[in-house]
Amino acid sequence: MGKSNVAEKTANGAEVNEVSPVTPTMTVVKEEKVEEAARKLTLEERIQRVEDLSMLIDRWKTLNDSRRKLQTFQIGADSLSSVVSLKDANGNEFKTSNSAVISSVIDEMKRTLDVKVRDVEEQIYAE
């Protein structure tokens, strides 16, 4: 016999009702996180944030000044008018007037400064 919702008689006389399958349900419970910005900052925390932001702004200004100075730096064509000099903590010194080396060093310094400026800007926006 096919399935139906009608009660059927069995050999011993008991009624058997068809049981419909139970569909499981899922409840999603979201955790409510209290963000740091949502709570009120204490005076000390506000002062600390202002000081941190001030330090980041000073760092950004210094990096931008260095980048502007490098933009205006001119390498001489005679390989004698420009010199790069490096000195370590022990007093050891390296000097070169090779314009190709100087140009490569300046280009690398510009790239590094650009990355550093972007990093500081991201930190400032995060504050």
C-alpha cells in the first residue's frame, strides 16, 4: 500500500500513523562585539591617541621633506661633481663619484621613501 496520512489497521489491531519527517532548523546567533571606538575613551587614552597621531604627522613631514630634497637633487655629468659617501659606526667610509651608482642609490632611496610615506599615511588614516 502507498503511504498516506490515513490510519491503517495492523494484524494486532493497533493503529499506525505515518510520521512526517522533521526538518531540522538552524538558528544563527551573532556575537555582538563592542568596538573600542564605541566605548567612551578616558582622558588619558585621548591624550595618548593625540600624541601618537602627532608623532606620525611629524614622521610624515620628515619623510616628505626628504623625498622633496631627493626630487631636486641633480647628478653632474662629469662624474666628479657628485659624490656619495657612506660612513658606519666604526668610522669606515665608502665614497664614490660614479654617476650610474649615484643615480641607482638615489632611485632606490626615492622608492624606499615612497613606501615609508604610504605606510605612515595608512597609520594616520587608521587612527
